[in-house]
Amino acid sequence: MSDELEPIPPERAVEMHLDRMKEDRAEWTRTTHQSELRPFVEWCREEGSVDNLNELSGRDLYEYRIWRREGGYSNSKVDELAKKTLHSNLSTLRSFLKFCGEIEAVPSDLYEKVPLVKLSREDEVSDSYLRPERAADIVEYLSQYEYASRDHVVWALIWHTGARLGAVRSLDLQDLDLEGNKPSIEFAHRPETGTPLKNDAASERVNRISRRVAQILQDYIDGPRTDSVDDHGRNPLVSTDAGRIAAGTIRKAFYRWTRPCFIGKECPHDEDPESCKFATFRHVSGCPSARSPHDARKARVTKYRNDGVPRGVVSDQLNASEDVLDKHYDRASEREKADRRWRIIQQ
């Protein structure tokens, strides 16, 4: 052990790391690090007997990886962790140990010894997906039977703009320009008042919307929208009696409406909606057909690309690089991709 290292327990080092992240990281990144470092702290306490990070070695890191891979952590219910989850966990540990090197808690190069997992393309891409046709059916159903409701609005915003959940939640009334022939929505990064965007100021942009979507928003504002102010004195577009809508409430709006039975379609899992426990509000996310707002965002990318919208335009619209769109969002089948190439050749 180097004489320059200063003794520090793992728990204290994690606290310092999270405190440092407040300065230049989005809140959800900090929350992710907090969650993903809990297993490491527990391993230090229960398995590795590491009371002082100065004692941590490359061998310890390899043993931690094995322990974590095999489901080690009190909250884990699996025999073996998914590769993607393990990779994320170890990447966070690597970032943490790099910080620890800066504060002289571990050797400065120890972070390089974290044994990362090599992921294939199949490992990297989530299996959770919503077909564009399903998303369009849901939006159409909401347009007919739940017009200008809060659920209709969050679905319309994500489906028609491809925005992230956090971006939709961040919108204030002042961010809308619904007049004229080119209505628009402006996404602004406001971390100091509780609504940061995914990529900070780089996520700020103006998205044009159709007159149809603008009318939905205006009818919601004029009709069922709750006129409320959030904790920072702002007027949220999507509101509740308590102020700005919670992220969990938006997710439930997607879990709820992506269940086929909720829009009058037959259950593909042979369940009776009258007795299925997933038909209750409390358990909606458990339905095998339930999908998240992020799945709808992926469906939007596939729809844009199937319609021939250039990759660069899709990238700008969704605030994501073309490589990320291709790898993580565009879930077109091989036949759909072949059709795209054929259309280009025929031009």
C-alpha cells in the first residue's frame, strides 16, 4: 500500500463520490450510481472484509465481479445477473474508483483493473419493445375515447415527438407555442428547479408539432388540465392536484394502455380481464404486454425510419446520436430494413 493513501471506509468514499456528482451530473445519474454502488459496499462489509479502501486490490475486484455475477446482494432474486446489468454495475464501480484515486483513497490506476464484461450486440439491446402499429392503435384509441385527457397528452407527446419521459415532465405552459401553422414545443434544461434533461443543456431543443397535436394540447389546457403550480412556482403542462406530474405516474399511463385488454383487444396471454390481477391499477406493470415510455420512444424511431425519414433528422428530433439510434432504438425487422433499402434504390 502506498504511503500517500489516506485511510477511508467504503461507505464514506461513496458519500463523497455522490456529493461530487451533484456539481456536474444529472440527478438520475447520481441516483443510478447510488443504487449500483450499494452491492459493492455490502460486499466490502460482508464478503471482502474491506474496512479501508486502501486495502482494495485487483484480486478483490475480480472476486467482487464473481460474487455479483452469481447474484450476490441481499436484494437480488436471481441465480446469475444479466450481462448487461453486470456490465453497468462494474462500469459504475470503475467510475467510482477513478474518483477514489483522485482523493488518494486507492492507487490512481486501480480503476483500470475493474474486470468489465464484454457485451455482444444482443446483450446490449433490450428485449422490451413496442411495435409501432401497437403504439399507433393506442394513440388512436385515446383520441376517440379519452380525447385531451392527461393520459392522451403524455402518449401524444412521446409518440409524436419521441421525447423522453423526463423531457415531457419538464414542460411548462410557457414552453408551448400552439398558434399559427408551425406550432412547437421547447425543451429546456432546468436542473435548479427540479427538471433536468437527460443530456443537460445539450438536450435543449425546439420540436415542431402538427396542428392536430397542438389542438390536443390546447383542448387539454382549456379542459381537464388541473391549474396548479409546482414546488418551484412553475406552471407545469402535465399537472396534478399536487403540482407537476410524477415520473411514476407517466410510466403507469404507459403500462396501463399497452395492455391489449385496455383498448378492447383480446388478451394474448389467455387471461380473463375480469379476474386477471394485472388488470388492477396496482399491478399493471406486471402484465407481460405492458411497455414503458422508453419502449414507445423506440417504436417512434422505427416508425420514422420505416417512413423514410433520414437518420440525421431522426437524430435531431430525438436528441440522440445516429449510432445510439441504430443500436438501441431502431428495432425494425430484417424485412423492414430490406424494404427501406429497396425504396432508396428505387428513387
